[in-house]
Amino acid sequence: MIKRKIATGFLLALSFSAGAGPSPKQSGVESWPKIKSAIVQDPAMEARISEIMKSMSLAEKVGQMVQGEIQHVTAEDVKAFHLGSVLNGGGSFPGGDKQAQVSDWLALADQYWAASMDESDGNMGIPILWGTDAVHGHNNVRGATLFPHNIGLGAARDPDLMEKIGEITAREVAATGIDWTFAPTLAVVRDDRWGRSYEGYAESPDLVEDYAGRMVKGLQGSLELGRVIATAKHFIGDGGTNLGKDQGNTEVSEAELRDIHGRGYFPALAAGVQSVMITFNSWNGEKVHGYKYLIQDVLKDRMGFDGLVVSDWNGIGQVKGCSNSDCAQAVLAGIDLFMIPYKAEWRPFIENTIAQVQGGKIPMSRIDDAVRRILRVKMRAGLFDRPKPSQRLADTAQVTAGTVGATEHKNVAREAVRKSLVLLKNNRNLLPIPRSARVLVAGKSADSEANQTGGWTLSWQGTENSKDDYVGVTTVLDAIRSVSTSVTFDQDGSEINRKSHDVAIVVIGETPYAEGRGDLGAADTLELAKLHPEDLEVLKRVKASGVPAVAIYLGGRPLYANKEINLSDAFVAAWLPGSEAEGITDVIFQGPEGGVNYDFTGKLSFSWPQEPCQTPLNVGEKAYDPLFPYGFGLEYGKSSTLAKLPEPSRDFGCGQDSSSPVQDEVRVHDEGQTQEPWGMFIGDPLNDWLGIQVRADEVSTPSIVVTPVDNEEGIQWAARQLVFKGLGQVYFQSLDGAGRNLETFAEAGKLSFQAKLPEVPAADVQLRIDCVYPCIGSIDLTPRLNEIAGKGWQTVTVPLSEFDGVKWNRVDTPFLITTSDALTITIDKVMWEKG
Ligand code: BGC
Ligand code: BGC
């Protein structure tokens, strides 16, 4: 176990408390610290804001409070609706063009700016504010410097470096004409099943606290040219949801919310962060987007935050009784700027909000407060005094056209990679490798820009990019080739051979994901061998050859990897290093003259599990028993031998439903409705297979349209018509994501449904049952469908025994239909019955 600084939130609260004196309270507004921001209010500026606001109509004010997405906002919209802000979402570029150049970003920024400043209709010109997710460098922009994701930065334990990274990121963002980044994420990650684990610096609030202020300072500086507005997100409790479920429920006391999840906010506010983004999750069952106590009373009134509070992407629609276009509660709770990406929703939001003000539901004072804050942030950021975006930096020496991806920026990213590496095993001092060694490089991630840069890179999920999209990314293989003269690249390791290779470097781990798409289900294991069995195969091959193996793990969270660690002589956790993999070879190879080139300095900021189901696992918790504790990391020069780790064999995932098995029939969709606990979802590759819940009358994705239609008995809208145009799937899944114990059906039960299809399917159709994906059982449904096509309503019955591979005690998806081409099928009465 390592020594760590003991800092309770209570002590911390004292150090940020300005004047009020220590509060012994564990709950209530006064238990939160008062914070003195580095940026203080300027009376002259406030007067200038008052002056501007005097001439603003209600429509102009409410328009200021709205942020649409660049694919759904034109320059004309900015003018007509007086929009205060735009964002580009993850993987959204000017003109939807991934190849967009810096000049294209600037041109679009100029257009929006000009529209916002246009006073020809008699309205006051107010400069628009553009926000982006520059979360590991300016990651939506081709050729930008890509820093390690935050989990790697956490391992670096270097607050000075955070400030440098912030400054560089700001410079690249500003060079594209964008004013604002939605970073840093200050999540304190408590359950590594969470798909956003890698966006957090650490599981410990101490480290998040050490970094938060420095990153804000790096990004914002004094908001001079070349810096950008920072965002502390996601306020509050994002890293604490039950089972690590994204956007889930954080069930903790107020003391824990403050002292664990709140800890990054105190230094961020003290450093003068100008925006705070509200989190999707709930606190004890109530969505934070509608939670006045947390936003207005705690953040604004108590902690004294006077910048702008922005909602997350359609986050208001999740507040009970609200939709994306109508949510007085969120306005009243204290949100100032509303991230409502789509025009079909931001437009009615403006109308609804205006009506709510006119009808007295929202007091004018609340609108005025929101607008004042937005204008204040714009003014502090210099927007009122600067020319159009493309001209802002033109003459400043420190920012030139070559800013994005500049060599000196990449050098800092490379330094960050070096410092983020955590050495977990180095038996017989296999590392550092002599440059003259004959190296075999293997593993699916050795030459994978996608796997090394992860989510939030040129697309939201980080999937779907081609190699050419990653301009300026050096892969691990590229990096090895630049230091070693004898390199064989053989992805699956089958060419390994003791006579020609001195060492194998096997690069393994996770593939990209973002947000909920990266969640591991409640019942899932953290076992690398189950999630990515392909890695184990390569390592086994290498082991069999007798060539010593170095495993480099790339991934967004620690995973139980005893088998892989046992098969490797050295094991390095390199997280999601970004564009500069030379930071890895800097450390794992000897210097040009032999000997240590750079030592390992990285220390775990997330505890490493010793069991497949060991989560939550956090330093400071009771019964803390990790394989490698928080703070662990080997260094050169101290030899250590890791003995063989136990490899318990387990059949099932972790949280399989231990409740008593479901006894009777399972009604999935019947009587016109999808029955509890199931929901209906559509997924297709264009949406990264992210399930879109079918709730409305009609739901469509580019590949699939689901519409309610009359069923066999003519009951209106009781059945569902599925029209597939291409690859996709429609399925019923438990709404809580957890598996259900359906063991009692396994032996003799059957899955049945009514179906009607006008013609035979254009491609094969699979029927699947999932036991928390990737656990699945699938059959070819095509012959059965061919048989009933054109014959009106028919009942399809499939014995459950046909579905191989299903874990019957953890079924989360009792019905999934998937195909890759045209298919029209109407379904009803989907159920499981006993034999
Ligand atoms: C994420 C935020 C992000 C926003 C804008 C949301 O889905 O939760 O972290 O800033 O999208 O892209
Ligand atoms: C998709 C997942 C989805 C699952 C349903 C998979 O094919 O990739 O996104 O949740 O099916 O079990």
C-alpha cells in the first residue's frame, strides 16, 4: 500500500472557506465551502452589461440562453433567433466534413460571428460563443495534438504538466476560432464499469483536486488571446452512479457528494473557471438538471459561482415532466445556457420559455440573471472587444497557422505519454529493451490509431475513422520502428520464433468507446480475457515460442488481466496515450548508448483489480484489496519479481441476477405495449449501435424505422412495424441494463412472436438473445421468415434450446432481430413460454 495524503473534504472545505469560518455541518448549504474566485466582478463591466440588457427584448434574451449544434444552426438562425451560442458535438465538423481544415473552422466561426453582430434589423449585436469538446487536445480537428486521455494524465501525477497541456489545448482551440472547451471533466470515478472512466483523472478526489485548478488555469490563463473558457463538468456526481451506469443515479449522502464528487470543483472555481456543465445523472433519484438546491443554492449562491451554467446535451429532457423543448424547471433550477442541439427542439424551447416568462411561470429576474452571466462570460473572455474569429490571432506571434499539431505541442504530449506509463511487472528486468534487440511487434493495438486515441477522437465514439483520418498520429509500431533497427510486425504473433526474435512487444487492450456505449453492464466482468479474447491468443502464441514478452495495455480503465500478466514478462499500462506513442518507446527502450533512457514515473490513479468482478474498488474504502494499489508503479533499478497470479476459472459474469428465477411466462411486447421491465430499442452502426429507445409514435434512424400499426385483432397501434433499410437491429432490453434470471425456461421453453411480412427478406435475418452483450445466442431466422412471407399474420415459435451460448440466468435482451438489408416485418405478442 502506498502512503497518501489524508485530506478529508471537511479539512478541504476549511481551506477554501472565505471568512465564514469552519462549519461543523455535514449537510445543508452551509456545509459547502464559500469560494473566492480568481476572477472578480468588475463594476464597470457589470454596468456595461446592464446597459446592453436594457435594450434587449425578451426574445433576444431567451435566444442568448440557447446553444444549438453546428449541423443544426445556420448563420441565418443565429440572427433570426438571437442565439447566444453554438457547439460542435463529438465528431461534428464544419460542413460535416471530417477533412475540414483550420481555415474551414475559422470560416464557419466568422459566419456565426458576423450573424451574431449583425444589427441591420435593429437588434443589438452580441458576439456568439462557440463551445467544443477539446477533452484530450483539440480532438475533433484533423491533425491536432492528441494528449493522453485523463486517466493517463492522472497516472502522471504532475500538476505543472496539466497547466502546460491546458495552455497548448487552448492555443489549438483558439487557432480554429473557437472560444470555449467543455473540459476538464472532474469526475471522481468510483466504478470502472462506467464508460467514461477514462475521462476522469482518478478514483481519488485528492488527485482530481490537485489537477482541477491547474488545468483551468492552463486553459483560461487570464482569458487573453490564445486562451479559451474552461468548463468544470459534470456537476455533480457523474463518477458515482450505481453500477457505474452512465447517466444513472448517484446514491450518496450530501457529505459524500461534496467530499468525494465535489472536490474538483472547489479549486476549479477558485481558479476562476467560467462555466460549469450540469451532469446527466441523478442525485438520489432526482435528475441534477432540475435540481435547484444543487445549482442555484449550492453552486451559485453558496460557492459564489458567477459564470455560466450550461446544460448537457438534451439533459433537460430527462427531468421528470420535461422534454428537450420544454423545461421551466431547469431554468428555475439555475441553468443559464441550454445545450439543445437540434433545431426541431431548440426552436420550440425558445417559444415555450418565452411563454413561460409571459405566463409568470418563470420570473423575469431568472432570465436576467442567466443573460447577465452569459454576457459576463463573453465580456471576460474578450469577445466584445475582439474582431471576427479569423482576425483575432492573425498578428499574434504565439498563434500562427501552424498551431494545430505544432511540433512543440506534440513534444509536450510525448512527455505526458512518458509520464503516464505505469509499469506493473518487469521480471528479470526485461525492460528497458536494447535498441539492437530483434523485436517482434504483435497485438491488435500495435498499429491502431483508433485503439491508442480512444473515444472523443475525430468522432464521438472514436470508431468509424479510417487510418487516413488520423493525421500526424504515431502508432506504437511507428514509434518502435524509429528506435529499433530490427522490427518484424506480425499482428497475431504467429511468426514468432526464438531464433529470429529476442523480444516480443504485444500491444493489447480495449477498443474505442465513449459515454454509455462504453459501460460494462451490471452483470459484466472486468475480465480482459472475456472482453478481448483475441489478446490472450496472441500472448499464448508468444509464450509458447519461449521469446520473452512485453505486454503494453491500451485501455480506458484497469481490467482484471491475471492471465495476460502471467503470460508476459513485463506489463505496462499505457492507457489511451493519444497521438504520440514515441512517449512509450522513450521509456521501454534503452537510450542510444544503452542504459536507461527515461525511467517510469507513472503511478496508478485507479486501483487494479485482482478479481474479475472487483468493482467498485477504490483507495480508502473498507476492505480495500486490489492487485496493484492506487499509487503503485515500478521503476527501473529496483528489481522486483511478480510471482504467478492466481487464475480462478469462472463461468459467469459478476452481477448475474441472484434473485429467484422468473417462473411464469415472460411477456415482452403484448397488448400494444412493451412490458416492464423491458424497453424497445433500435441500434445501427451510424449511431455506433447505441440503443435508441422507441418511445414515441414513430422512431427512425438512417437504417430503421419503427412505427406502431394495428395488430392481428385490429387493435389500434398494438403491433410494431420494423422497416430495415440496411444494417441494424431492433431489440427488447431490460431498462436497467441488468440481466434477468430466466433459467427455468432454458430446458423446454420457447420464444414466440407473431409476425407479418409482405415479402421475403433481402438478406439473412438473425434472431438473438443477449445475456448482456457480448454474451449472445443467435439463430438464423431466414428460413422461417421465407416460409411465412406474404401469408399475413403468422406465429413464429423457436425452441430456446436452439440458442447456443446464452447464460440463462442473466438475460437482458430476450429478443433481438438483426439484418443487413431491406426487410419489412410487423411483430406483436413477443413472449417466452414454458415448454
Ligand atoms: C457529454 C458532454 C459533452 C457534450 C457535448 C454530452 O453527450 O456528456 O460531456 O460536453 O455531449 O458534446
Ligand atoms: C450492440 C449493443 C447492444 C446490444 C444489445 C449489440 O449488438 O452492439 O449496442 O446494446 O447488441 O444486446
